[in-house]
Amino acid sequence: RFLVERMGFTAIALESGFTESISARAFIERGEGDAETATLTGLGRGLARYPQSRELIQWMRDYNASAASAGHRRIRLYGFDIPNGGRRDGPWLAMDSALTFLARADPTAANKIRASLGDSLSGLDTSQFGPLPADARVKFDTSIEAIAKAMQKSRKSLIASSSDEDYRWAVHNLDAARQLAKCLAITPPPGAGISLWVGAMTCRDSAMAENVQWALKNEGRQGHLLVFGHDGHVMSTRED
């Protein structure tokens, strides 16, 4: 509160999936829904279980509700991790969010892409880390680019039905999906030795850094971003 109210910070970034944070925006920025639902759907499993997370979400909403009348800028929440931290239900979260957004302007294309996915991404053990089956990996990669093409084609209509800001977030959601696809391709199976996880974790760290940079850029020249992350991911020196 001190940093926002006294020091001009404009956004809070948490080590939670970027895709998930899209669903929290409706409550935090527009007051749609309630804090409990926004916390459960807008934050990753680890953060959602803490009452402090719900308190944060509610405080951000309350601050934004009176920001305009008080002459203050509204604050935003960003998740800067890959969808669901790289677990195997991350692809489905990213695709479902992207297709729901696309359907605002082109429901035919959205339904066609959704049908092409079938249950390839939804029939997995969603609590586990691990690589996608080969068929699911191909469908995930193909669908990302199909959605990107359809969104670009319907760009004006999508912005008209939402906003420039919503469109930017939807586009970056596809970037987060690409990050996830890249990391899943080198993720070892469950039970693999820790040495086999180095590449996947490095991939995830790189993606998180990119997402923090995107969030700061999205805040603009006057923006200030408060970042909460595990000290294993956020370091001031590099370990060799």
C-alpha cells in the first residue's frame, strides 16, 4: 500500500501464470465478479491458498474503485510466470483463454480451432509437470499460430468489442503459450533426476524475465512495477 499510495507504483507482478492473471483483471479493474473467484481463477495454486492473496486482490479492487475520483491512476496485477508454472494443464488454460477472446469477433474460427484440439490438451494429469504427448504437442503449436492469425485478421473487431488493452493482453497470452510450448518440449518426464530439469527451469526463468519486461513496458514511461518472485528465480548475480 505504501509503494502504491506514496511512491507511485502502478502495478504488482506475482509469480503466477500470465494467462491466469487475465481472469483477475475483470474484478480488479472493472469490479466484475468477486474477490474469492478472482483469487481462485486468477492466481496459481500456490498463491490462491493464502488469505493474504485474497486480501491483496480485494484491496486492489477497492483502490481502483475510487482511483478516478481521487485523481489516481488505476493499478494492475500481472502474472509473470508461464501458464500454471509449466504444468501440463497450462496449454489448455492458454488456449481456452485465447479462444474465448477470439470468439468475441469470430466465433466460427474459434469453434473450428477448439474442435480441432478435441480433448488432446484437457485429458492430461493437470497436477503434474512433464512433456506433452507428441500429438498434443503438435496440436498445441498449430493452434497457437491459427489463433494468432485469426486474431490479427479480426483485430479491429476484437478491439471494438473489448479495448486496446484487452487485445494487447490477448496477444501476449499467445506469447506466453509459445514460451510454454518451448519449455514443455524440453521438460523431462515425472521422476527424472534433477540434472535433467536444468534446461526446463532455465527456459521458465527466461520466460518470466520476458514477461516482467512486457509488463513494465505495458505500464508505460511513468509505470513502476513491484515484483514478487521466489529467490530461486529472482537473483542479482548469475551462478555458474
